[in-house]
Amino acid sequence: MIKIEALVKYFGALKAVDGLAFEVNPGDVLGFLGPNGAGKSTTMKMLTGYLHPDSGYINVAGVDVVQEPALAQQHIGYLPEGAPAYGDMTVEAFLRFIGEARGMSAIACESAIKRVSEQVELHSVLARPIDNLSKGFRRRVGLAQALLHDPQVLILDEPTDGLDPNQKRHVRELIAGLAQDKVVIISTHILEEVMAVCNRVLLIAQGRCRFEGSPAELEALSPHHQAVSLHLPDRDIAADQAQLKTLPDVADVVCEQAQWLTVLPRAGAFVYPQVDQWLREQQITPQSVRVESGRLDEVFTTLTRPAADDVTGDDGQNGGGSGVGEGSDQPDIDQKGIDKKGIDKKGASV
Amino acid sequence: MTSTRGFHGLRALYKRELSGYFNTPLALVFMIIFVALSGALTFYLGNFYDRRQADLLPFFQFHPWLYLFLLPALAMRLWAEERRSGTLELLMTLGIPSYQLVLGKFLAAWTFAGLALVLTFPLWVTVNYLGDPDNAAIVTSYLGSWLMAGAYLAISQCLSVLTRSQVIAFILAVAVCFVLTLSGFPMVLDAFQSWAPGALVDAVASLSLMTHFEGLSRGVITFSDVWFFAVTMAVWLLANRCLLDMKKA
């Protein structure tokens, strides 16, 4: 449905997108992940035919976007960054304008407005000027506008930015529901969102692809993947740490918090049985035990670190962590542990 | 499914733009100032009564000056505002060809200018009450004035695409319109006369909006004047389209 090959875009001397290539098929929700300034929005602008690439090939729904942008745009619903809209119009007038501009008949337009205002829950504000709406409603107006012509491809640039947790959940449910027969691409720097809605992740930094795969595969890259954390109050942590290190397949044991030990496995290994056996042998009953599925922020920081040969001084690109956590309202994004109690809260924002 | 053929994009944008003027106080403020200023200029600077002639020449002769400031003010937001607020990205991904975007905005602004012109009808009523004017000539002058307004708007709209700042767009447009208004007069021609070949000086002189309006303001319609304004509009709108495609990054 979407195919991109060797995409390159320069802004002056800056190579914003550098040889990006990927494919997205129906039913996929692709998460475009990367620090601010990584080239996410630029890539989306090229996908929607707004910007011309300097070189490369883009095909959306069988149409060459560079050659026939207007035709390709009929298959695309696009929510630009910040959900821009004409503030002086009412929601209803704005949606009607979008429908008319897309060539819908008056009847089709009315029923489409009815359908999307149900989908994103806009009925209560249809008659209000967009300028007077809250950020959450404005974002929903942007979504409604993108969905109005029932496109096959949805491209959403930071769809949940600035929404409260309830609204975020609602938008994610909406995206999950739409994904059944459409292709959805969302860009985000919120790691939690990728886990929640995407079945594929493309992580980019400095305009290049740093990772492509499923969210679970991304998590598996974390040194904390399958790590076991133990809460051991009233114990000699140093002694236990030394003992745990001797267990098979243990890469390291770290103390990240007072009276907590985290056993990091070797890549691909599963250390819970050994740790469990050791606890039994020592007759220790830890106050809590959890197995981590991986810490995305850790992976994010590692993968987006500038490569040695292309260190740039651009803001938002060094170290790669600058974008993380800005919008994450739930600090425990990286934890899919068995036990959510006493979760380490400091790991979330870098 | 929607289609790329037809002018639905142009029509939708035209409707939105035109109603947009009336959604904000802009329409009211603009119309009041236009009508008040054109009246004041006619009666005070134009010596409407003292001339003792039943025509609207004192009214029309000030139109280039009125347009010089008011129409760039009307057109300055056309693209600059879209670029600043990010709606340009939305507008340009709806599958509307860019020539329709340029035309839709222009036609709406031009219609609005026409409405402002129509609202000056009390002057026409006045001159008919006071004497027996050549009404055909007045209608010609009105049409000529509207044509000239189109040229000013096309220039201002084109320059609006260059910047995100409405103020810069306004100043740029006023400067360019000023030069083009007066290019038949020594103020502009002197800058060319000393170095440029005679043909270029003549070419610059022939671009003057003022000179071409001269005949029309008296109700004399000539093909060359009408052609001049039509070509001016077409050229600036074409430039607008090219710049829009170039500048959207």
C-alpha cells in the first residue's frame, strides 16, 4: 500500500532524510519513532505530497506521489503536526469545507460529517468556532478532517500530542479500530504510544533508519529485556549481589534503588528460573519480584545516539534522548512487569 | 471516492475565503474605511462641488492611491497567515491543484473588493441628484477601477507567499505597488533614465498602473488598458503559483 525507496531530502546543506526505505501493508499501524528533528515530519510531508523529495520513490495506494500528488492525496488522510485548522470557522463549517474541497457531494458531505463526529466525539462542539476549542477538541477536529473522505491511508503526525490521558486512550482505541482495513502511520516521540497502538516500529535518527521491527523486538534490544528485579528489604544487598552474579547466564547485577537488585541476563537468555531457584535455596522471600520486558527509553537512547562518523551539532539530535518523555504522562511506560507495585519511576524521562 | 477533475477545490476555497472575510471584523472595518476615505477624498481633495461638473472623476482619480494602501492590507494575510498557522500544509494536501488554490483566493478577494466598490453607490446617486452625468461613462469607470483593483490584489497576493509575517507582506506589497503605480512618472523613471537604454525606460513607463487607469477613470475604455490589467493579473497570479510550489518548504 505504501512503498518508499531511497528517499532523500535536503534543507540547504542539512540532509534531513537520508536514504529512507520502507513498506507498509494494509492492517499495519506503523509507528514512526525518533527524537525531535530526526526527519519524521519531513518524511510524512513527502509521503503526503506536500514536499518534493530530492531523490527517491514514493508510492501510495499504487500512485506515484511525486508524479501525481493530487491523485495520491485522494487516498490519504493527513493530520499535520499541531493539527492546524481555520480558527475563525465553526467545526461544522470547517469539515464541510474540507468535504467540498475534496469534491464530495452535499449529501455525502453531511453523512461523512455525521460519521466522523461520532467517531471522534465532536457533536457537542460542531457549532463552535475552532478558535474557542480546547487543545483536545482541536486535535479531534484534525482527526475528523483526516477521516472525512474515508481514506485508505492515514498519516497522523503526533496525533496524541497535548491530549490528556483519557483522550490519548480514546484516540489510540480509535486508531486501533481504523487499522483493520487501513494503513496507518503515526509519528510520535512517546514510547508508550508505540507499544499501545503500533504493530511495527520504524526508529529514525538523523534521517536514517536505525531500527525496523515489531515493538516487542524493539524491547528485546534492551539490556533489561527479561531482567528480574527483586525487592529485598532487610538484606545485605552487596552480598546477595555478589552471589547472584555467579548464576549461569547472568550478565550483571545492578542496584538501581535502595534494597532493589536487578539481574540482567545475557542477550537472549532467560534468568528467572535460576533466580527463583536461588531465592528458594537461600530461603529468601522477596517483598516483590518482577520480570521486565525491556526499557524502551534505554533502547531509544542507544539507537538514536549519533553514529561516530556523523556527529552533528544540531539541537535535538545529540544523544537522541531530548524528545523522550516530553509528552509521556505515565512514567511507567517502559515497564511491562509482573508486579507494577513500586515501579521504578525514574527511568521514564531522560 | 473523490475526483481530481473539476473545480470543486476552487469553489470550496472561494466560498470559504469570501465567508472568511465576513466571519471576522475585517469586512466591516475594510468596507467602512474604504467608503469613508473614498468619499472624503472626493469631496475635500477632489473639490467635487467646486468643479461644478456632474461626473465622478474626482472620485475615481484617487482610486490608485486608495488601492495602494488598502488592497495590500486586504491581501497580506492570504498566504502569510496560512503559512504561519500551518494550514497551508492542510490546504495543499487536499488534492486541489495549486492553480485552483491561487485562483480561489484571488477571486474571493477580488469579489470582496468589488463589493466595497459597490458600496460607494451613494456617490453615484448624489451626482445624479445634482446633475445629469454620463452614466455609461461612470459604469465604465467602475469596471475599470475594479479591474485595477484586481491588479493590485494579484500583486499583493503573490508577495504574501514570500513570508510568514503579514507585516512584511504588507510592506513589500505597498512598495512594489507604489513603484508600479508611479512607473510612468519621473519619480520612478529618473532612476532608470541615466543608465538604462531607452527601450527599457519605455517598458518601465508602460507598466504604470496609473497611466493605464487614466483613460478608464474618465470612462474611456480602450483595449490596450483592459489588456494591460488582465495581463498584469495573469502574470502575478502565475508567479504566485510558481512561488507557492517553491516556498512551501
